[in-house]
Amino acid sequence: MAISTESPGGARLRPLGSSGLVIAPFGLGCWPLAGMTREGISPETAVATVAAALDAGITHLDTAYCYGAEGESERAIAQALVGRSRRNVFLASKCGIHWEPGRRQCIDGRPATIRREVEESLRRLRTDRLDLLYLHAPDPQIPLEDSLAELDRLRREGVTLSIGVSNVTSGQIAIAASVCQLSACQMPFNMLQREIEHDIVPLCTKNGVAVIVYWPLMKGLLAGQMTRDTTFPTSDSRHKYPMFNGEEFQRNLDFVEVVRREAGRLGLPIADLVLAWTAEQAGITSVLFGATNPAQVVTNAAGLRATLDDEARRAIACGIAERGPVAGRRPV
């Protein structure tokens, strides 16, 4: 990606760790576009959603080999990029997880598998290189060093410009940083799930590793559209999460009302306030938000221009403290 101080959307770009690359503070997380955890997402809608993100100045696109049983997310990105310049698009993908028959997810960090998946991802994306390639998750059966050594070979071959890890422990980050040129770490983080502040963020800051976060809106919870009566069908993965059920869900909605009041006072959509808050947290480099249609992208992209004041920061901090520990699920 060409070095520049601003993205097409006007947001100031940030260093991607010590890689020499820069990245926008917001990106489109393309997992929802695979249609495996949400209903009603057609291939046409997926393509239109990516196109809407690009039109809105969201130039950081985050996908993965396993985002869709047949790579639906990567294919949608490729179609949306037809006729557009690739020069200002920061394209990130992941390897090391695939789907087996029966929708059984398989973690496979063997070097041969990694290379095969990356080659297939490039074909799906219709490109010859990635800006950032993550190991999607460590394989407990394979030494982490072996998986990362293959990613480093791909970097030296020019297949990717930088390397990242995702869904890791602080110990695994330390290993990764010692065996390869590690540029990024991707983890879940939001107002209600802040575990990485204690260990991951300080470690990444110390080692010159960018922190990319997903779930800033916690699968829509912090977007402010859910009601006390909201339920989720079994086809929607949210029904499995404790924070979307029972008393935990009601307490989380109480917190959302705190954020809603501040957003109203500032004249902002609640999602924009949440995204802006997330992007300004210490040590956070870029924030990925999901979307299932173009309208959601347009709404969330406005977070590029949203700003908080000290009163809002204080109110949110008090709300977080009052909410207390959250029952959730953090990938490992």
C-alpha cells in the first residue's frame, strides 16, 4: 500500500506496527458477508456491501480463507474491486482454518496447508499479493514457529507485505515476535470486552505490533438497535453467546442506554460514537466493523468523522465500571 497521510475517506492513516506500512483506523470485517451466521445475505448483497464500503472511503478490507465454505467473502471482494484501483485498498486475509463436510471448522497450521490456502485466496481475490496475512489461529498440533516460518517465507517471496496473528495468547505473541517480522495482532475488543488491555495491548506496543480489533459493536449489541424482547433464531450465532441471553442481555442493554444518551447529546448515531471511542483507545491501531448490507456500511462509515468530548468519555467510563465483568466468549 502506498504511504500516505490520509485515506480516501479523510481519516488519518496509522502505522502498521514497525512494518513501514500504514492502515486506516476503520476497516470492513467481511466475515458476515459469508452468510454462514446470518440469514438473507445473497452474493449480490455481499458485493454491494463491499462496494458501499469502498465508496464511503473504507479502504481496509479484512477477510479470510474460511470466510464462507467456498470463500464467498473473498469472491465478493474480488467482484467489488472490478474496475477499481487496487492501489489504495489495504487487503488483509487469513489462513490456517478451513471447513470440512458438515460445516466442521478445522484448524490446520501445517506449512503445506498454509501455502495451499494462501494460493487459493489469491485466486479468489484475483490479486497477486496481500498487504497483510494473518495466521487465523494457532494449531495446537503444530509448533507455532513452523506455521509462522511459512508465513515469513511467503512474505519474503512478496506474496504478502506483512504478517499478523489472530486469536492468540500473550505468550504466543511473544513467540511470534521472536521468530518472524510480526506486524499485527487481531483480537476481539469492545466497550464490554476489554481483556486485551491487560496483557495483549501492552505487549504489542512494546514489540512494535499493531493491534487490529474486531467486534467493536459486539455483533450489533452496541449499535443500539436491539430491544428488551430481541431474540435470535438458531441460524443466528448470537443465540449461543451468554451476553445475548437472560439477565446478562438485560444488563448489557442497560449499558447501551448510557451510550445512547451520550450519542444523543452529541448528535451522533450510537454506532458512530462506539466506533469512534474504540478507535481512540490507547494501543488500538484499526477497528473492524461488520455489515450485512450497504445501508449499514454507510451508517458505520460515518464513524470516520465522529468525535467524542470529555463528558462522553467520563460517562462511558462510569457505565463500564457500573456494568462490571461481562459473561461472554473470547476466542482462543
